[in-house]
Amino acid sequence: MIDVGDVLGSEADGLNSALGTEYVELTGDRVHLRCVVTPTLMQPHGIVHGGVYCTLGETAASVGGSIWLGDRGRVVGVSNNTNFLRATRDGVLDVVARPVHRGRSQQLWRIEITQDERLVSVGEVRLANLDAPAT
């Protein structure tokens, strides 16, 4: 497993640690994450909670956007639109994020989440590019 701290210069956040997020591929052009479905990720009807998909998508986009922006600044999520296509009860979720647009002040990333190569969620995350703090 790739250590996201090596890429971003800090430890992975607590939420993704709680989800068990695995960082498979990290570049400024493509991010691939994995998450094993466990009972703690379920909503009361026995399917993965929609917030899990939103979290994984925003994480993938933010990591990719941060890598692309590099030392020019940092990114923050300003919009997360996630569409749930198919319920998931078990298995492994594969999350792939790719940039749609990367500009001076903002980025747009598209996220596809699959389980056993079946599309279960599609989303877009818009990021704001913030200037690097003055040193």
C-alpha cells in the first residue's frame, strides 16, 4: 500500500483511516483507491451508506488535485455531487478519479466507483485552488 503521507507530506486523515481506505495509485492525473466493505460502512437497510461514496470520491479528487497543484498551494473541496447507481452490500469498492478541468483557481474531477467492475457510483468534485501560505 502507498503511504499517502509520503505524497502529501502529512498523515492520512482520521476518516479515511476509519473507512480503511487503501491508496493504490496516486498521481496528478489519476487516483485509484480501494475500500473493503465492512458492516461499519452500512446504513440501516444493509447497504453501503451514501456518505461513504461521497467521502471516497472527495478524497480521491483532493489527493489528485493536491498532487497536481504541488507547492503552488493547497486545495479544498467546494462541491461534491455523487450519484448512487447500484446498492453495495459486500466486496471491495474501487474508486478512480480523473481530472475534467484544471485551471488557475479551480479544478473539476470525475469519480467512478465500481465493485467487481460494475459501476455503482459516479460523481464530480469541484476543488478550489488556494494560494500557498506565505512563509
